[in-house]
Amino acid sequence: MIGITGKHSSIIKEFVKLTDEKAVFGSINELPKDLERYVLCAGVLAGKNARDIDDAEAIQTFRVNFLDVVRFCDELFEKNARARVCAIGSMSGILGSYDTAYAGSKAALHLYVETKKLLHPTQHLVCVAPTIIEDSGMTQRRADLEEVLQRGKQRRLQRWLRAEEVARIAHFALQEDALCNTVVRATGGNW
């Protein structure tokens, strides 16, 4: 069985197609801590710059994208010697974003993944940091969607990433011991 947050995200919809494991969906506070594998994909993006985001939105952004994940993982790794976790980060946490609260919370998540000392050799913690995912809800809800898609056409793939690609990377990263404490950058190329 695999524990999953972000049930309605396009990444998770594609991820469940890749595994024959029974999925347990829930908020991060509802997931059992005795499973072997987890994909943590819940996220909040206010889409506002720092001067326009209100305190409640900023707190929710930080809590959902960073603090809830860290609290869950810290408790999980203390209780479960077999736990393997893949968290979904963002290239915004590496390159920055118009929404600096989102970018900062993802940067903090990346730092946690890279520096967390696991207690058992059977434990695993990895993060996938995708760039814009053109078929994700976060992208499709953007007010500047046409401009964003046009910029994607000028990239190496002539498009942005697709949720299916990010799901495949997460599926692989969750299994690959060599990627523990790594943030996998999924950019699709840099031009």
C-alpha cells in the first residue's frame, strides 16, 4: 500500500496508473504511518507577490508546502524504519517565482529533503522539483495561461512538462536508493 496526498492533482492521477499498489488517499494528517511508500503532492499556490499576499494565505502556503510535510516526515521516520517518501517540490524553490511565499516554502522543503538524516538504511527521502506542468490545475487556472503556453513553445520540448512525465520521475525516484536526499530537477531542458 502507498500513502498519497494530493489525490486530485494531475500528477497523482498519472502516478496511480503506474503502480499496482493499493493507494490510501488522505490529507497529510490522516495518512497512516505504517506504510512502506508515500507520495506527498498536496500544495498551495496563492499566485500573488509578497506585497499582495495576506497573512492567512502566506501562513497556509508555508504550512501546506513545507511545515506539514516536515512534521509528517519527522514523525514517520521515527516510527517507521521502512518508510520511503517522495515529496513534490518545484523549480520555483530553485529559480524563484512571482509568488515568493510559494517559492520560499518549496526552497525550504528542498533543503529539508537534502539535509534530513534518516535513521535506518531502509528509509528513503527524495523530492521531485518540476518546472511548469502545462496540464496541471495550477497552470490551467492561471490568468496568463495563453502567454505561459506560448513561452513553453519556445522551449526545447516546444512545450512545458506534462503531469505524466512528473509522475514517471516520482515513481522512479521513489524506488531508486541512489537518489535518497536528492532534489530531482525536472526542467525539460533550459531553452
